Amino acid sequence: MNPALMERTYTVEGCTFYTKHRKGNKCATIIFEAGYGFSSDTWQPILPDIDEDLGLFSYDRAGLGNSGPSGKKRTADQMVKELKALLEAADITPPYLFVAHSFGAVIARLFASRYHDDIIGMVLLDPACEDQEQKVLPLLPEKAQEDYYKQFSLEASHEEFKQSLKRLKQEEKHLGAAPLLVLSAGRRSAAMKNAHHEWLKLHSRLLSLSHQSGWIQAKNSSHLIHFDEPHIVQLAIYDVWYAAQQHRFVYQTAN
């Protein structure tokens, strides 16, 4: 039976953060970065079944879940600063393996660009991409575009979100041999066909960020892959973990 996650709060960058942490028997810790507007509860379908050998760390970003509000800008730049300070306060030492969903992937990639040597692998779940507003947004049906803009009352504003994408583009660095798996949602309506096609093209471009990269389409999943097909996410985590142990491993693209 997996040991329980320890719940703690830490105050860093002028904000109180709620965390869940479990030390593992291996040197690495998996850092879970939720999507836009989601608290750490979003990982509940995944966390209980992760092998106890691996350390786990999840948290609520400022203003979400059980974390307090922040008076600072809600950009990925600031969120990376907060995460770095939070990991240090909680004594969570590298190396880190990131599992990040949607907007969380922007934060994870920016963190990896700034602290390259701390990262041994990444699993990105239907990740937001820096060119999505130019390539995908115009192809969405009118109602979907309206919903897209309305969501920006949950966490960062739309302007802060755009700043986050811009900063990622400016600072992006190659992951080197650190393995990367990109998982894309497979379910979409007929009206979303063209937008979804462009979404997948953006995901395919992410594969160039690592010498060990692979792509999986979760055919029965919506944007919330970790809810719809958690077993695929769990397998992806183990694939990246084992690949990180042996640099000769090369992923095969999966459909």
C-alpha cells in the first residue's frame, strides 16, 4: 500500500501555498503541475497508484484550492519563481520529473528552460502551446471562442496568459537527452475537426524539444486525459522514468 501524502503549507513569495508531498525511495520526485484554474485535486485519479519508490509533489497555485491569494501577476514567469521557492522551502531536491496538464505545461517548460540540470523528464498532457492563439483559436466555432475568452476569470487574465506564452517562446531551451512524452486528447466533435488538427500539429512540434521524445494520442480522452484514461498517464510516467535511467532508450511514436 502506498504511503499517504503529507499535507503542508509554506509561505513563499508573499503567498501561502498548500502542498501534498511524499518522499520516495528513488532520488527523483515527480512534480505535478495542474492546468489553468485547477487545484491539485485534479491529480486524484493518478496519485494513489504511483509506485511508492517515486517521490510525489503537488500543490495549489496561488488563488486556487487551499492556497492563499497573491497580489503578484499571475504569469508563468511568476509561477515558476513561486514553484522554485516552494520546492526549496519544502526541501524537495532535484532531480525532478514533470507531469503537466494544459497551461501547466507552459509553467513546466519554462521551469525546465531555467533549471535545465534539475529536470530528468517530462510528461505533457494535452499541453497548451505558445502559438495556439494564432493557429488554433481562429478555427474554433464561435461559441468555443467565447468560452475560451470567458475562462480567463479563473486564474491569470488573458493578457497575463499571453505574456506567459511570449516568455516561454523567448526562453525555450532544448531538453537534451531528458525524455519527453506528449499526450494529446483524441475526442473531438465534427465542428472542432480543423482546430483539433492544428492542435495536434502544435503538439508534434514539441517533439523536437528532446532527443528522446514520443507522442501518444489518447483516443478516448477529452482535454482531461488524466480523468478519462488515467492508466495511459501512469504508463507514460513510468516510460519516462525508465527512459531517464538509460539514455540509449528511444521512444516509438504511438497512435
